[in-house]
Amino acid sequence: MPLIFEKTIDTAKKLAVWQITESDEELFGKHAFIPSQDFSKKRNLETAVSQILLNYLLGYDAHLNLTKDKYGKPFLNNATIAISFSHSKEMVACIIDLNGQPVGIDIEIVRESIKGIQHKFFSSKDVTPLTERLAAHLIWGGKEVLYKIYAKKELDFIDHLHVNFHHITNLGDGAIYGQGIGIIQKNDFESNHVLFYMLIGNFMTVWGY
């Protein structure tokens, strides 16, 4: 089981990251997953692993009650549990909150090309201790998390979302960990959130609540 990272944040919140190394037959067979003919093989693999991670974190076959609201946010029927998923290349991440407090997670492979689009999401109000493409990925990841926490779409990444990452710890072997705060501001609505990040291999992972 290629569970490469997991963290219990508190008694209600947990997250986990899975690296897909198995064949589709292995993954689909783990809980009799039926691939959709409307999805690509990659999309079906991501969906299967998302369900496996959710079941792992909750300890039961929660995927049987998994659905989406009108904005596309995943939730469980007849439960108050908050859920967020993310995937990039062979990585899939999931975070849950048993009490239903909104949570968000984002995982993204680090790539040079992100600097070419950072003008679409990186503003002068955003702060990061990192530089170059890692800085861009951190800001992007933080705002993706805030977007998922808000969960109603219609947010501008420049005008409505702001992040301030003010801490960094070198874990060795190129791994880094840090934290910060994120703010959602739209019209009369404003909320503040705690954000954390970790560079796992070549993947920037950000989560918050």
C-alpha cells in the first residue's frame, strides 16, 4: 500500500497522500470499483484511490455514500464529515474533518511553467518565504485550498484570496514544511484560515481549515 504520508492534525482532522504504483486491476479490485466508461483510465484511477483514501481515513466503506453538491464539492450523505480531494500525476491526497469544519487540500507537481501564469493568481499582498517556482506553487496551492474551503466557486484568485506564509522548516533530504494564514474576502464576506504546506518529493502539498 503506497501510502507515503499521513497526518493526524487533531481528533477530528486527518489527511493522507497516496502514490499510485499499482495497476488499475489492483486498485479497482480493492473495493470492487467499477470504472466509468465516460472517464479516462487516469481519471478512473484517481477516483478509485480517492475512495480508498477516504475509507482508510474513516475506517469504513464511506465511498458508498460519497456524492457531490451543486458546486462539485464532495460530501457524504447522512453525515456531517467535511472532505477535500486533490490529485496530480501519480499522487492523490485527501483530508477530512469529522465535525464538518470546512477543509481543503491541494497537491501539485512542481514545474517551471507555473511561473508563466503566476500573474493570474500571485498578487503583491501574498507573502511566501520561498522563491521562484516553489513560491508560485505555494501561493497557488494556498489559494486552491481557500477556494475549496469556500466551496461556492465565483472567487477571483487575485482579488478575493490572500495568503501569508511566514514559517519554514527544513526537514532534510530536500523536504520542507511550513505554515501560514489565508484570507477569503468577497463583498461583505471575510474568513481567516490556517494553512500548512509540505514539499513531498517534487510535489507541493498544501492543506488548511
